[in-house]
Amino acid sequence: MSKFCIAIAQDLYLRRGIREIICQNDGIRCYSLKKLAELPDMMLRETPEILILDHIPLTRQEISILDRFRRQAPDIRLVAICGASYFMFSRAIRMGFHGYLSITAPLSEAIHAISLVKRGGGYLSPDILQHYQRYPTDNQYLSRLTSREIDVLQGFMRGMDSRTIALELEISDKTISVIKNHIMLKLQAPNLVSMLDIAWRNHLNH
């Protein structure tokens, strides 16, 4: 039986594009699914060689499905197709992904990345490295934040919401909001995602 992979993407055109890319190479069959929740039914029929996701599982249900899938198929190769975010990249690495491809990558790069992962290698999109060159050094970031701001930021990095952080630090929700705004201003982050992106890059979770 020929090997095949599963491409899971919310975007219809991305699913079609991934499938067309893979089917052109090495005779690999590719099936496309709309969401990760459809994976268990597919696993009842066949076990894929490669799993390609257009997002990093974030919900508890998605993580549970992926963990169960990895236990059933420990040799599976995982590839993420996402934006150039260190937060998402770090999460992908911790979850055992073998390839991280930028969603803006050209067709030739996508083929190259999937080919490397299929052969047992790994791949990191050059966009990730370029993304960080515009950021200040670690010491510059650390010196801008107070100890309280670091406590709050680390709470967000652990996946906590404002209310949970407030309870843990024994301060009000409003104070957390004010501190978060101060952090974003100091780190020049336009939103929470960018703030976490910078924090993960600078290892502020340590």
C-alpha cells in the first residue's frame, strides 16, 4: 500500500494547494480535512505518514486529539504551516513538530520542506529567522520590565487569563489590564499575540 499524508486546513484553497503539491511528488496520496476533529475517523481507515496542519492546536480538545493520534502513530511526521510567530513556533517544537513552514512560503519551498520532513529531516522557514532580526536583544527587553510586569507576562505565557493571573498575584483584574498595557508599550507590541511572540523569543518564561 502506498504511503500518504493528511492535510488539515480550515482554508479550502490551502487544502487544495497542499494536496496538489504533495500528489505531484513521489506518488504520495494526500487527503484533506477541514479540521482536526475529523482525524479519528480517518485513522480508522488508514494511518498517514505525514500530518500537515495550517495552525498549531490550541484548544484542549485539539491537543487531546493530536496526543491520541501520536500515541497511535508514533512515527508520524508533523508539519505546521503558520505565520512567522515565535510563540507558535515554540509551541510547535514543544508538541513535537518536525517542520515549520511559513504560510507565505512559495510553492518551491513548500515542496522542499515536505520532502525533507518525509525523508526524516526537519525544516524551519527562513521567515522565522528574518522575523526576529528587527527585535532588540534579550537584555534590552529584560531591563525595560519591572519584576511585577514579568510576573504578569509569564502568567500570560502559561496560558492564563487576566482573572486567573489577578487571583494568583492577589491584585485586581483592572490592575492586570493596566500592567499588560504597560508591557505592550515597553515591548512595542501592538497586541497580545505580538507581546507573547516577543516574550517567547527572549525566553522570558525561564
